[in-house]
Amino acid sequence: MANILILLFNGISEGALYFLMAASLSVILGLMGVVNFAHGTLFLWGAYVFRWVYVYIFPNNFILAIICATLAGFLIGLIFEKVFISRVYGNIGAQIMITLGLSIVFTELVRVIWGPSALVVGRPPMLAGASHLEFDFGTVIISHYRLFVIIVGVVVAVLGHFLLTRTRVGMTIRAGVQNSEMVGALGININRYFTLVFAVGGALAGFGGALFAPLSTTITPLSGNQFQLMAFIVVVIGGMGSFVGSALGSLFMAVMIALIGWTIPDISLVAPVALMALILIFKPQGLFKWR
């Protein structure tokens, strides 16, 4: 029982990172209709910028390193949208080719700047330890950093839900997800919201990468690929354009992977993809699509 709780706890902390990528990716797909295969690259840059700042620029300053990584994701996302994505709205084939190209180019830039080898990332001292909870069925080890990641994920989910449901900006974004042409007909410059959503999506991806680096303790130029795949799977599970669906889908995916990895490890890699295929066949709107 103790092992199951530890696995679930660790899985949910991974799910918090899935959510940070999937939430923004879901809204980008729903509002802008952009299939963004470069989202994992923003996550990757967030991880590397975090380590660079944390080790060399502001040594051991965890907060400033996270802020710099988030800003890097925001700026790169802004450049992507303004220079490349804005030219191919409505052309899915061109979007796929351009974002794949951007992913390859910016991943290679990571190799050029920081090298191809794995880099070690230490956890901040205040979050480096773990708590041991004693129960009748055994000892449950709670990593302080993983608990921090879960708390951050919950806070982002609550703030994001409040932004989308209780503010004018959120109302416009949700309306754009439903019918962007009607929003434009009402005199709202929807292109500005496109740019804002894409840049904020990049910031969330960079933020997720910054949290991921100390969690994994090592980063490589391929670190963004796994989370990009999981983000797309979560979008399918939660429903395109659904922020709440992304949160619930991330939790569902994290728990499923943790349990399958413990019980049937041989299929732990293919199970998420198989689940995505089944959902696309039988419920393409997603399991948690909001009305």
C-alpha cells in the first residue's frame, strides 16, 4: 500500500508538468486552430535557461531562475507567433511543417549553446529533502520538491480557471474558442488575443521546463519530446480548448501511468497512445470537455 501511494504521489507530480504544457496547448488548438509541434521545444528551453541562470547568472537563486525561464518561453512563443505562425492560420499542413521545423532548429540550437550531453541540475536546498510518514501499512516518502510541483500545478490551475471564467479577457478567449469569426465581427481584435495566448502558452511551457529540471536532476536536448507527446495525449483526453479538461486529463493520465507502470510495466509506454487512439475513435470531443 505504501508503494502504491508513493507511486501515485510521484505520478501526480509528473501530471502537474503535463498540465502546464497541455493547458496552454489545448487553448492554442481550440482558439487558434494551430497544431503546434514546437511546444516541447519551449519546455526544453525553459529547462536549459533555468539551469543556466541558476548555475551561472544568479547562482542558487531559484525564484529568479524560474522567472527567467518563464520569460524565455514567453519571448520565444511571441517570436514564433509573430514571425511564423501568424502567416499560416487556417493551413494545418503548413503549421505542422513550420512548427516541426522550428522544433528541430531550436533543439539543435540547444545542442550548439549548451552541448549534446546530459547536464546535472540540483534541487534548491529548501526543497531538497523528503518527509517520511509512518502508517500501519508502511512508510510513505514524500519528496518536498515533488510536493512543491503539485502545489504549483494546483495554484496555476485555479488561477487559470479564474482568468478564463471570471475576467473579460477570459470571456473573449472562451468565445474565441467557440467562434472566433463572431468575436471578430463584434469589433474585437482577435489577432491580439491569438498573440497573447500563444506567448502565455510559451511562458507556461518554459515555466514547466524550469520546474522539470530540478525534478529530473538531469536534462538533455531530448527532454522536451516526452512531455510534448504527453501534452497532446492530455489534450485529446481532456478535450480541445478545455482548461478544466486539461487539468483533469493530466491527473487521469498521471494516475494511469503510475498504476500501469507498477502493475504491467511492459505496456506503460504504449498505454497512453492506445488510450488516445480509443478516445479519438469513440469520443473525439474528449472525456472532460466543458460545455
